[in-house]
Amino acid sequence: MFEVILKHAPKYLSGSFFSAVVGMLMLKYYTYVFDPVSFGVLSLYLVMFKYVTTIVSLNLDSASTRFYFDYRLDRRDEYLSTIFWFITFISFIVFIVALFFMDSISNWIATNTKWIYLLTLISAIVAVYVSFLMRILYNEQKSISVLKHTILQTLINHTASVVFILKLGILGRIGGLGLGYLWNFATLLKEFANEQLFRLKFVFNIAMVRETLLLSLPSIIASVQTVLFVYLDRIFIKHYLGDGLVGIYTLGYILGQGLSMIYEAITQAVLPKVYSGLKENYESSIIELERFSYIYYSGLLIVTLLISGLAPVIVNLLSNKSYAQASSVMPFIMAGFMMGGFYKIPSLILGFHKVVWFYPFLAFVSFGTNALLNWWLIPNYGIVGASFASFAGLFIYSAIMQYISKKYVSNHYIIFVCIIYLTVFTIALGAFYG
């Protein structure tokens, strides 16, 4: 497992790191050209972008991974084509429904922003297709290709945004984002044709859709619930505190979210190896996964504590004084995403055993708690309350995931996880009330 991580994770991490660093450096520019109010409006459209990608994809880009390896040798093109056309059907439905609500939603976010709404909608749909094709590269462990496409999309995204913003403002930023995805989609299609990684067919196998949906339905419901609940913080902040604090909170959220690039890169490198290893030799593979998790959890905790201590310096470096409050948000957001990194291990184990029934209930409990805490804490604690609510939701989600997976792991692993989780919760609660 460590050999696979060393071979592929550095490339995945390099792409994620490059994208994150460029994105964070560009925050200096975006917070310069946009005041907190305008940045808040932009943030709400980015929330809409996330809502659309989640609903259109239904998490099928990730859910199809489990069956991808079953059909990889003889029916790969048939399976992937079926998923592709199913996503296309959903995209069409979502596009029509979104057009129907365009006036009411765009005017609630900000008046006279219909073109921003429409461009956000189209960009989000293109992003789903990019994610679908990129997942195939991950499954095939084409780490160099993943790195290349990640860098390409990042450069076009932000370069185009700089040019477009000069005359188009927020519309220009969304336009740059959309162009990055569109360009990447075109280059992915070209590479897939040349490398014969996937040949699109006019075929639709209902049985394949059915088995994928049956396995992934709990995670689909969970992912939709998660996004709907998690991004309510921006909506509550807009309602109680205004667009300006939405912008400040979003800056802290983006900076705190940077930690996710580490565990996402490691997960993408490990996932194919875990599934194939568990199928070949379950006992030795689960022991190896546990040994890896001890280092993984400890490393994430140390990195989170170190960077959290530098939050004021980082916010000051990447923005300006009008966004200074974002430094109080960043540590809790980082802690939340750290918990998101923690639950990747039990998620891999449960995914292998096809134990997925609990996801809708888990998402409702954990992120419903997040939404409830936002409603309760934001009026009293402002954006710090929102950031703590975000941490609390991810902590609950991660802890329950570990509990459900305990029958598949050793007692040593369970004891280690309990110590780590109690330590994290104690530190977070002390920081919030301290």
C-alpha cells in the first residue's frame, strides 16, 4: 500500500497542491477587486454551483467506481456509456427546472444577476462531465494525466478570470471558472480517444443503472442532504448578518478547506489498491490499512494544529484588513475538514463490504445538526458560530462512520481512534468557549 501511495499520491497531491496554492494566491487578487459584499455575492453563486453539480452528478462519478472494476476487463465501455447517458438525462432535467426558478433565485442572491445565474448553471453541468472523466483516470491510476489536467484547468480558470473580471466583474469570475472546465473537458475527450480509455457508445443498459443506483442510492441521498445542509451556513449568514460577512466567512472557509487536498490525494491513490487488495487477501490488507491509518490520522492532526496557529498571518497575507475576521473562522473549518479526512478510512472499508444503507440517516443526523447549530449559533456568535457548527457536523459524521465500521477493525485501532477523537473534540470545544 505504501508503495502505491508513494507512486501516485505525490502526483495527485502535486496537482491538488498547485491548484490550492494558485487559488489561494489568487484570493489576494479577488479580495482586492471585490469588496466583502461583492465577494459574498460571488460566494453564494459558488454555493449554487455546488448544489447543481451535486444534484446533476448524484454522486455517480464516485459511486460507479465500485462496479467499474467488475466491468473493467470486458464491458467497461458499455457500463461507462450507460452512466454517461444517465448523467446527461439528469443534466437536461436539472437545466429546465433551474431555468424555471431563475428569476426568483437570482434576484434573492442579488438583483440583475440573471446572466451570472445562467453561466453558473452551465459551468456546473460541464464540471460534472469533467469529474466523471477524471474519475476514470483515477481508477486507471493515470496519475500523470490527472496532474496534467488539474494544472491545465487551474491555469485557464484563473488566467481567464483575471482578464474577464476587468470588464465583467462577478460574471467574469464565473466565466473563467466555466472556461477552465470546458477546456479541460475538450482535452479529456481528446486524450480518451487517443488512449482508448473510454469509447462512448449509444447504449443504455437499464440493469447496470439499476444495480449502480441500488448500491449508491444511500450515498446519493446522503450527498444531496449533505450539500443542502452544509452550505446553509452561507444562507443563514446572509439572512442574519448580510452579504459582507458571507464574503469574509467564505474566505476563511476556502483557506480552511485547503487541508482537504492532502487527504483527497492520498485517498485517490489508496482506493484502487484497497479494493483490489481486500479482494485478494483480506486479512493482511486490513492490517496494512490500519497501520497506515495511525500515521495518516496523526499527521493530519499535527498539520491542522500548526496551520491553525498561523491563521491570522495567512489571512493577512492572502487578503486585506477588511477580511481580517476570517482568521477566527479558519481553524474550525480546518478541524472539520480534518474530520472529513479521518472518515475516509472507514468509508473505504464499508464501501468494500457494500455497507451503505446508513448514509442517508447519517447525513440527516450529522448535517441536520450542523444546520440546527447554524440557526442557533449564528445570531449569537456570528461567523465563528457558523464555523463551529461546520466542525460539529463533520465530527458527528466521522465519529459515527468509525463506530459503524468497528466490526471490521481491530481493538487497537478502535482505542487509537477514540483517543484521537476525544483529543480533537476537547481542543475544539475549549477554543470555541475560550
